[in-house]
Amino acid sequence: MAVKYSTKSIIEALSSLNGMVYLAARKLGCTPQTIYNRMKSSAAIREACDSARGELIDISEQKLRAAVMNGEPWAVAMVLKTIGKHRGYVERQEVTGAEGSHIVVRLVGDDND
């Protein structure tokens, strides 16, 4: 069976679109599943996709850093909640019953009804 989409063409599409499979599929005129299937059998396609996504993440981190340096509160909060998590900057949610009381849990089929 002949391969309709060459490894080279898939890699080029993924590279030009930062590893975004659905957009690469649209560019090639195939389904996203075609690209995913080829990724399973081709280390080169898988590596190209991972590399393109890694580059996109690096670019995004540069933009985030710039926003932090500009004092953007949303960016500062994001960095603290993610990278700064190990320093205690995490959001915690407390779940309680009505008016702060305990939550009562009853199991289905509990014989103590």
C-alpha cells in the first residue's frame, strides 16, 4: 500500500504549525488520525512534533516572562501558581458542609439507614 502523505510533508506541516496536529492535517488535506497513526510508526514524525511543540512552549514562556517583567498581575500569579508551587504558592480549596459544618457521607446500600 502506497503512503499518500510522505514523512517529509507531515514533518514540514507539523513544524510550520508548531506541532498542532489538527491544523497540520487541514494543511495536508488529511484527517488528524492519519497523522497520529503515522506518529505511532515513525519516530521522525513523533520527534518533529515534540520539537515543534517544545519550541512553541519556549516562545510562550518568553512572552510570559516579558509579562512578568512588565508587572502584569495575571502573569505573576501564573508563575507563582505553577513554577512557584514548591514554595507554597498554591490555591487551596476547602470543602465543608453547610455553614462550615462537617460533610456527612452516606454510602449507597448502607445497612444503618
